[in-house]
Amino acid sequence: MREVVVIGGGIVGLAVAWELRQRGVGVTVLEKEDHWAAHQTGHNSNVVHAGLYYKPGSFKARMSVAGNRSIVDFAKEHGVGVEVCGKLVVATSESELPALAVLAERAEANGVPAKVVSAAEAREYEPEVACVSALRVESTGIIDFPGICAALVRLLEEAGADLRLSTPALGIRPGATGGVEIATGSEVLRADALVNCAGLHSDRVARLAGVTPRARIVPFRGEYYELRPERRHLVRGLIYPVPDASLPFLGVHLTRMLDGSVHAGPNAVLALRREGYRWGDVSVKDLAEVARYSGSWNLAKKYAYPIGLDEVRRSFSKRRFAASLAKLVPAVGPGDIVRHGSGVRAQALLPDGSMVDDFLIETAPNQVHVLNAPSPAATSALEIAKHVADEVSQSAASR
């Protein structure tokens, strides 16, 4: 293997490029935006996940537990901000205790350092929290993921990688003498293999390369508030609810960031374009794709009412958003929060309406496609990169 083109300049794409470069592979990275970490990486919660929630043995479980260590070590080595502060997952009623117990069992199965604590013990960590019991997870942290990307870019530049911003991949085809050819608009690049880490557009890039992925990306926007500076004292670290196992997202939570600010969120609403960070961001093309896809309608049957409707109401109502936070920290009221921003999650959806609940990586001759890498992909980026690099090597060996 001599040359690989990586499409996508978020944390996963850059980590894959760095892993390949360390293995002696020539690398070109194509990013359609004019800066790195422009979308999911640059708009997430900056949490280093512990690997608590995921099915034992799954990619997410294995890669997030290993990634929790490797991404923290990388940050410390390269001067990127990181703090391993731990978090509380809190049961706010007796009815949530069985689910909390299941989480504790899953933590043990995944090798995550965690322990169940009483309400009084929980308040030693978070004096303002309301709960009947909680799970204390020691290895959760906060980090500067865009800073990780900046460090990866520096390393890649020093190692002689070809990094190209404002360079979308417009066409992909097999090379005349093997490998792949990628048209960028200004030239045609020739490489031995292609790695697709295009995030919100990963399924489109796969189809561009002649691959029919078994899942399609449906974008979900997560909106955040933050506590006003004078109310930041209400939260010392990270406070999460017990997630509803029947729902695909973790629920609104509170996170103290490296700069001392406290973010609250996210909710989850359908984005009206793949990069739709506001309700006013609308793409007819993107909406038509969602509307034509059977998985979208099957998902709507499961979640549109009342869950989806409640999420939309919370999107437009600060009072409702604050009420969700007050279940965790009763002292938080509508006047304590201000809008902060949002991110868009690239969620792979199957035709039956089920969300792909693990990382999804598919291969084709001379191609590797990362088709589902939402949270905890940033935490797991260095581990995903090792797996993808192995797949690239196997693809080369099989030719």
C-alpha cells in the first residue's frame, strides 16, 4: 500500500490519516470545508466517554473504553486541554432504579470503573443534584476535541501528508490499472485505496464510489443552552439522567466545560438539512431524501408521538428545556439558561426504521467506508483509526 485518500477532515478522518501515516502509507486528506473539524467534531459536547452505555463486545463498547485512555494520553502528550473529572448518572425516582442497576452491570461488563452511590453520596459530588441514587463513573472526562484535530493536523503536516481544505470529492471510480480515482473538480487524484470518513455525507460518498450502504444518514440536531455565569456554581462536573433504553439518545444533561462554562443539552430533533444547525437551515434535496426513505417513516411510527413532538416543543420553549434540567438540578430555572448553539448528529438509519446502534464500517475493493460514527466516535477516534487502517491493509493484501 503506497497512497490512500481519506475523505473527511473531522476527528475520525484525521485520526485515520495519522494512523496510516505512522504505518508508512502516503496520505491525502480531502475536506470540503475551509477548516478542519467543521461539523460533528466542532459542535459536540467535548465529553470523553467511558464506554458505559454500549452493548458488551460491540465496537462502541470496546473502542470507547480503549479510546477513553488513548485520547486522554494523546491530549496530555500534545498539550491539548483535558480533565478526567468523572460524572454522575442520576436516578431521580424509584422507578429508574432498575435501569440504573442495569447500567452498573453493563459498566462492569465493559470494564468501566463505576459504582452505585446513595443520594447523600451523590450530593458530595454535586450538592445541588436531586436523586434517589446515582452511578458514579470515574473515567469520564472533558476535552478539547477541535484541539485534538489541530494537533493531528500539525503531526500530519510534519510527516509530509497532503492536507487539502475546500476540496470536495465530486466523483469516484476504479482506477484504470487498479486502485481508485477521485475527481475534485480541479484534478483527478489516483490512489491505491480510499477511506470514507465523510460523516454527515458518508452514505452519499459511498454511493458516489459505487457502494450501496445498508443504512442511510438521517441528520438529527441537538440544541444546547448554557448556564449564566452567576449560576455555574450549581454544577461541579457532569450530571446525566438514566437513559430510557427504548430511546436512541441519552437525554438532556449538564456538562462543565474546560473553561468553567456549563452546557445543558442536547435535545434531539430532525434537522431540515444535513448541516442544519438552525430551524431556518432547510434543504429541499435533503428533506426529499428523508421523505423518500422508508426508514424515515418507520422511525416516525415509533417515535414521532409523543416523544418526537415533545422534543420539538422543547426546542421552541426555554421553559420546557429548563424543566428537563430541573429534574436533575431543581435550582435551575428558565432565567438561568441562555442559548448556546447546536450540533448535528449523522445517524445511520436502517430501512425498518431502527437506528444503527454501533459503529458501522463497510468495505469494498480498495475502499473502506465509515458509515455510522456518532458519539462516542470522537472518544474512540484513535481506536477506530487502528481498525480502519487494518481494513485498508487487508484490502491491499487481498489484491
